[in-house]
Amino acid sequence: MPSPHLSVRNSDLLAPLYGTAPLPLASLRLRSVHLDWRGPTLTLRLDLPAPPLPLPEEWAAAGVDSVQGQLQFLAVEELEMDGWDPPVLASFALTELGGGEHRMRVEVSDREGRSLLRFTSHTDVLAGHLSGFRAGPGGADDGPHLFRSAVDAKRHSTVPDPSEKTFYERL
């Protein structure tokens, strides 16, 4: 049966921006895919939909027009990836798998409906590294980011290089 939304285990992180409503999963800009053999986990860095709640004052003053974060899927199996050319506008389709194991099938498709990424994972998902930024030409995210986490804000003023394992593997 199709699942209407993700079960974000640490939803309190998203609540100040999105309230308690489920996170919409259509037309998200997928920026990176990070695989980690521990778990195994798959972490997606993506631009989230515009928040329905007012932006934090600091973000509004800086002219933030985009929100970015990471979603980390746990106990990933059956991973397939095709035609990866980031960034890409993508939609997510989630299907809960029966059997009481709390697993789901995730399929990420581009605007034309081509499947880019498919995998199964635990139904619980972690969110992290939320930031606000002003999108550059073509939606570029290489400018300054204002991170919600105090630790991220001290360590980073832009999105770190993909080799920065503490950023991409720990939420």
C-alpha cells in the first residue's frame, strides 16, 4: 500500500519550519547521494519544499529563499541507481512492505518519470543538517548557508565537500 509520507524519527528538527504536517515529496531538488556501508545507510542531500511557517528571523533578514537538508535511510538493501546527473528535480514514491518488518520501497523519479534511484529501507528516516540559503543562478547552492544546528553553524558557512564524512555520515 502506498505511504503518503515519510516517518521522520527526529521530526522535532523539522517542526519549527514545517509544523507537524507531513513533508511533501514531489518536486524536490536532489543534490547528492551518499552511501555508507555502516548500517548500511543512504543519505540524500536535497532542497526541501518552501516551509509553510515563517522563516527564522535570521534567515528572512539574509534573504533566504531555499531550505536544504539531508534525509538518511537506514538498513538499505536492493539499491539501484540509473542516469545520475545531479542536481535533478525528483519525486519520491514510497510503498510500505508487508510482513510487520517496518520496511518500505523507495523510488525516486525525475520530472519525466524516469526512475533514478530505487531501494528498500527501514520506514524510519532521520533528518539533519538543515540550512537556509539564497539560490544562485539555475538553483545553485554554492553560496553561504545558514545552518539551524549550532554545531553546523560553527563548522560550516557553505555546504561541505562530499569528502567531509562527519557532515554526510552523521546526522
